[in-house]
Amino acid sequence: MSLSESEAGDAEMGRARALLRLICGHICLHASMAGMRLATPLLALSLGHSAVHVGFLLALFSLSQVFLALPAGRYADRHGLRRPVGLGVMVAMSGALVSLLFPLFPVLCISALCMGAATGTASIALQRHVGRAARDSTELKRVFSWLAIGPAVSNFVGPVSAGLLIDHGASLLGDAVELGGFRSAFLFLALLPLACWAFIRRTQELPPMAQDPHGPAPSAWALLREPAMRQLLLVNWMLSSCWDVHTLVVPILGHERAFSASVIGTILGGFAIAAAAVRVAMPLVATHLKEWVVLTCAMLITATLFAIYPFTQSAWAMGACSACLGLALGSVQPMIMSTLHQITPHAQHGQALALRLMAINFSSVVMPLLFGTAGAVVGVSVVFWTVGSVVALGSRMAWQLRA
């Protein structure tokens, strides 16, 4: 092997290690929020609060990201990776520690706002850095497929770790059994952001984007005047809504069919495993994937599965539909992120990511309420068919992204 080939190989290994550190950091910070999303509602219920309070508490995790995403995107465009992630780490630690020190419902609400804001800020900076570091469209698809594995892993690590500590961690702090378990969980979830910083703090910053000092500041809202950006955000919103519909409606459908909680959980678990599996496979075939083809196929497959779902009567049939839906929807995020970076000016990648995050989190706040109300009035089958029809019609927008 020549010296230049050896140097090229070392450079590739360095890039791979840097990406692995970013993924690990992403997992640690996102796992902290995922764990808080389990621990805070359980503590609220144990303190005697109602399901309405729990719903309000969970909405706060998304609500803070709706309002802070654009400022976070601008901050990332100005300061790069480490400063936004460092700020997110500090806020996430503070959010977990205040619940440890003051386990009261108003404080849990503050923790939810802090964790949502911290994770959103850090995620925008991470995604912006990874997208800018990619050298071409194939590498964009590959790195975003790897990065998308992080939330799938953290959604397992965070809740499972928090649940185990709540049940068995009381002896660690020598407190009353139940409260001590929660405090042990909050302490662990406060330490996870520190692990995120340990992975990311040595990452080399990319050179800042040159901007015209005499020209107007780039506007995030100007991005929405671009037809491709509007189409991409609408496609992303429709597919994200499908995720929310599935998470909300499948337990209702399973209850109607008298399935046990463990069976319903397994059906939803099959969706999560399939979504993670397709993201593991996508980097291996990234060269052969076209973003608009994957998005169009995902929308048509999702619409078809939503048409079939209400007719499934057995747990096996629902599980098969759930797994197929996980494969379709799990393929979406890397393609959305790759397309977004290709159609957005480099100096506004952070703001474009912020617009996407705002749309997703607004959907996560509003859509469950809308779908839940509609399901109670007209039935869950009609919800499936209505959303599936909208997604099928919307597949034309994904097809138009090929230009």
C-alpha cells in the first residue's frame, strides 16, 4: 500500500471514529430525555396527580422545542457544534437535578421544559455538523442513517435504565423506598449528559460559513418561500403524523380486540425494532438509494398499511402490519435529512433543521389530541383511513422532490 493510500485509510478511520463519538453523544443526551419521559409521569402519578396532569407534563417535552427550535438553529449556524451542545448538556443536567432535589409537580414541569429544550438544541447542532461534514449526497444518506440509529437505541436505554432504578435504586440514596428510587433515576439521568459531553468535546469544529457583512441576515422564514422546502416539510409532517397515529391508535385497537397489555406492547415493539433495523441496513445500500424514491414508496406503503390495519383481527396480523410500517417509516428520517441539506444554503442548515423540528414537535403536541378526539367520535378505523388517504395524496409531493 502506498503512503497516500495509507493516509487516506487513516483519514477515513478518523472520520468513522468522529461519527461514532457523535452517535454515542447523541444516544447519551437523548436517553436522558427518554428516561425523564418515563420517570416524571410515574412520579406525578405516585404523587396523586391525574392522567390529565400527566398528559400536560408529557406535552411540555415537545412544547419547548416548538418555541426554541429557531433560536437554537440560528445559534448553531453562528457557533457550530460544541457551544450549543455544551449549553444543552448544562440545561439537561439542571433539568434532572431540580427534580432530584425538589420532587414536586411544578418542578417536574420545569424539568420537562428543560429536557426538551436541551435535547432539541443539541440535536440541531449535531445534525448540522454531520450534514456539513458529508462530502456528497451518498455520504449524506449514509451518515444520517447511522445518526438516526441513536434515538432508537436511546429510547430503549433511557426508559429501561430509569425503570430499573425507580424499582431497585432506593437503597443507593437511603431515602424512602419509592422516592429514593426516583431520586436514583434522576441522578443517573443527570449524569448521562456529562457522558455526552465527554464524547463530543474533542470534535473538531468545521470552518464557519462566510456571510456578507453588509447584506441582510439570513431568514428562516425565507426558506419557506422555496417550493422544495415547503414540500419537504409537508412530507415530513405527514409521515411524522403517521408515527403519532400508530402509537396512539394501536393500543385502542388492541383493547377493542381484547389483547393483553403485553401483546399490545409487543406489537408496538415490533414497530420500533423494524424502524431501527432498516436504519442499520440503509448505510450499506446508500449508494443505490434515491431520496425521492424512498420517500414516495414509504408514503404509498404507509397508506396501504393504514387501509389494511382496521381489518386485522389477530395479534399476528397486527404485528406484521406494525413491523412493515416500522420498515417504511424508519427509512424516512435519513432521506428527509439528506434532502434538506441538499436544498438548503449552507449558512442556514441550522435554521432549516429548526423548522423541521418545530413542525415535528408541534405535530406531537397537537395531533394526539386531535386523533384521540376523532377516534372517540368516529372510531379509530376512520382515523386510519383518513390519515392514510392524506398520505397517499401527499405522495405526489415526495415524487416532485426528484427535481
